[in-house]
Amino acid sequence: MSTTPAATTMAKILRAELRSRHDVQLTHSQVLEIVARQHGVADWNTLAARRPQPRRQLPWNAVNTTIPVLRIFSVEAAVQFYVDFLGFELDFGGPAGGPGTEYYGQISRAATTLQLTEVGYDPGPGATVLIWLDGVEQLREELNERRQQVRVWGPAVWAPELEAAPWGARVLTLADPFGNHLHFNEPDDVGLRQALPRWVPQSVSPATP
């Protein structure tokens, strides 16, 4: 099956879920653009023109329709950490049930999509999200450079060192301001890394420490 019909189906399901569960009204075109970013491309036209490429079978589902929902307690702090610092795009966001109600929104970068909410009955704080990607060292360098412009930590705090995980990967672990932890995993196997999205383009030069 080609990418485009499957992505179109995802867009229809996402639009219906947002409308029925959270009263978020988006046009079909707006949802198509969100689905395109979930597939790691800039826009729907790029995704529609892309031919499916064969890839090695991964031990996890690197691109899927599961979207973690994380509890937040401050929209301003969430936008600063996820959008300004981590470089996610804000797909949508606003009062979940109309004016004066709690916030509900969605962010995406490469093939990673998260939803953020202040609604108390959805997720509890302290979730853990595993993100598989290629180029974790370049991501760490990007964040250490950006920390000087986006003050999510104190001036003496840097992104932590990468850790070797027993499942054959290097891991960068970051905590958001609400007790949620993001584990950015890069497989040691070069062949597996080729099937994963890169958060930092190959052409970006590493930051100087």
C-alpha cells in the first residue's frame, strides 16, 4: 500500500477524534499538513509525492499512529521547553472545551508527535516517552547551543551526557518542567539508524563547546 492512502486515512481518523473528543475543529487540509509532519516531511505535497521505500524490519514501530498525551501545568513553560528549546512545531492548541477551559494541544518534530494537556482526567504527571532517532549526538550539541537563548535550565546546566543502554543504543534523557521524561534513543546498528528520522539535518555543523 502506498504512503498517501494510508496517510489520508490517518488524517480522517485524527480529524474525527479531535472533533468528537476535544471539540477541536480543523479542516481536512489542516489535518493533512499535521499528518505530513508526523511522517517527517515539511508538507502534504511532499508526502503525496514520496514513493514508499523498502526498509529493514525494525524491532520497534518507528513510525506509528500512537501519540503520547503528557500532562502539563503551564502552557507558557510547555511552549518554552518543547517549542522554543526542543524545536517542536505547534500543530494546534487551545481551550479543550471552549473559552475558560483547560489547554489541549499537539506538537511534532520529524516523526515524533506529542499531545500536551492541562486536563486533569487525561494523563497523570511523570510519564516516560521513548523516541527513536538518528543523530542523537548532533541533537545534544544543538540543545547545548540553544540553552543559551532559551533558559529552561540554569546557566551552569548542560544537556546530559549520552548513556550506553543494554538494548544496543545510546540514550539522551531529558526531563520537562512537569516531571515527564523524554528518552532519545539512537541504535548502535548503523543499518537500523538509516530507517529513522533525523532531528538535526546532516548539513548542520556541530556546535563548538
